[in-house]
Amino acid sequence: MQDKTKGAWLIHHTNKLSDVKNVGDFEEINISGKCGLLVSHISESEKESTISKEKLALIAKAAGISKLELPGILDVLATEKIINVGRNGDVASLGITTTNVLVQTSNIFDNLNPSGEQKAAVEISELVSDKPVPQKQLNEYIGDTYRLDAKKTNELISNAEEIGFIDSEEVDAGNKLFFNGNLFRKEQLNKTNAVLSTLKAEESRKVLEFDTMLTKAGCISLVVGIRVLGKELIEKLQSIGMYDFNKVANDKEQVTFITRPSAFAKFGNPFEEDALDLAKAFVSSLTYGMSYSSTNRGKITMLKALLNKLISGYEVGPATAIGQDYKILELKRVIALRHDIGSKFYMRLLKKEVGVLALEVLNSGDASEQAVLSLKSGNVTSYVGPEANREFTRKKQNQESKRDIIDALRTLR
């Protein structure tokens, strides 16, 4: 497995572990993943950054790192010579791209001397993202590759499933198929055709109609998706990873819109290219600014032109909207703001590669300037990516829906 692929899975697993009280068996995964998340949050892609102690505390909190964890994370990053910590607590980091963040995350994991079980937990996720794998086959592979006895192998797979590293559906008594939400990020057309073969004629017709709309628009609101496909069918397809649900929210309301999992496939492995969901959050937030901010606040009228200017290293602004609408991007350190006068701010892009990826996706037709979100007021203060939304849907599925999912997974094998 390439280092950046492994780094992407470590970030994925760390996000899953954020809901686990005791990460004991996966401590090195958690440490390396949080190192990667912090580096991503503090670094610019092309120049050195210096973050004050006070600002670092806020950034770490946004990255899901507690006050107790932060000193240990900083020690690891300093040992790896990724950052320098000053006497006053300020932190300096060299310019580092998202791809390099993933590589550094992988290197940190290796240098922490993880157990065979933790190495296996990373590899099985990659294994079942290609196609669903039967339980017996997965057990044999893990046992043989990492020299784990049957008991340890079963415990590992059980823990990985409970935490959410991998998913499963029981196809027969005592026999499961394992998979995860990345099934449709590669070979999407073949896998979509396989799923269509398991659906009723009317369901297949609806999926083809919706896919035509999605190809044309790039991203579509969930409200429209439900109108075309129906709630039960769209949630079933989301649960196996056929569609990505992206949620943006403020303190008053939230909206979900649908994109293809393979939206970044033209530019490399889509799982690696946007492992931190930065480009998705960037496009989502800017689309809101284009669609709903008023002209007197600084409404975005030409999204691609704005992106080109940011990518070229220029500031945009000043505008009131810049200081209010893009808080989630500021917390993730995708952008930096500079105060002008009154309520007006300038915006500068810190992660050039995120802007480039977002622009390429817009230009390719996989995301659309015309995508209309449903937020009526306020600003984008949070973004929830596809995997967290998929996990929520899977947890509430009924038995009838699960039987249909099993049929689809069997066919994907």
C-alpha cells in the first residue's frame, strides 16, 4: 500500500475513533491520525506558518484534539521534525501539501512501531473498499499475512466492525460480507450497473433518471434526490456508498446535497485526493456564498473566477460576507482572513492544492456552480462529510432494506 493511501486510512480510522471512549488497541493509529489532522490544520501548502499558543489551542480543538492530548501530539511532531515549538508555545511548520500530510501520517504510524493488529486494521479497510469480501476469506488473509491466531483475528475484525473501520452484512447464518463506504470511488460504472441488476424495473428507471440529473448538475439537494428516488431507495444506495451525502449547517438549519463518490477520480484516487474532505467543504461553503449571500454583503457572482484569483495567490475582498460565512474554512485553515475596516475582511487561500482540486472538479462538471443549497439565512459553520452521513444512515436501516443491500453486495462480489 502506498504511503499516502495508508495515511488516508489512518485519518479515516482516527475520525472513527473519535466516538470511542477507550482506543487502547488502536493507540498508534489514533496518535498518528491526530498528528496528521493537526499538521493539516496548522500548515499552509507553500510557505512556513507560525501559530501562536492561543490560536493553536483553538485549532487543536477544531481538529478534535483535547488539551490533554495536545502536548503529546506536539512532542511526536517535533521529534519527526515536522514542527518547531518555541519557548513561548508558538508553533512553526514548513509548507506542506495535503498529499505530504498523508505521507507524514503514514511515516509517523510506522515509527511508532504499531502492532500487527493495527497494521491489519489499516489493510483490511483498503481490501474491502475494492469489492465486498466474505468473512472466511478475510479471516484467512489476515491470519496468514499477520500471523494472528483465530481468536485474535476474530477479535480484530469484530472490533474493526464495531468501531466502524469496516461494515458488514450477514448473507447467511454465521457468514458476513465485509465492505466500506469507498466501494464506488473506483470502477463506478461497472459497480453501478451491478447494483441496477438487483433492483426492480421501476427502481432502476429512477436511478438512471437521477444519475442523468447528477451528471448534468454535479451536485443535487437531498430534497430533489428524495423526490426522484424516494427516501427508502436513496438511503439504501447511500448506505453502500453509491452516493455521497454532504451536509452544511449553521445555528438555524442544515442542508444536505448529493455528489458522486468518484467526483475526484479524474485526478487520482478520490479517497486520497480529498481524504480530509477539504475540497468538498471548500466547494460547499463557496457555493453557499454564491447562492445566498446578498450583493451588499459581498455575494459571490463568479465562483471559478474567484477560485482562479485565490489559487494565483491574491487576496479577495474586502467584504462583510468573508468575515461571517466561511468560519468552517477558517477553522480548517483552508483560508486566512485579514481585517479591513468595520465588518469587512479579505480572504487568502492557504492550501493551494485544495483550491486547484476544487476548480478542476468544477471545470469537469462533477460539481456545479448552479448547485443550489437550501440554507435561507445565516452562514456555514459546520460541514459533515459523506462517511459520517453514511454511517448514520446505516445505523437506522430496517430489515427489508438490509435484505436489498445484501443482494447488491453479493452482486458486487
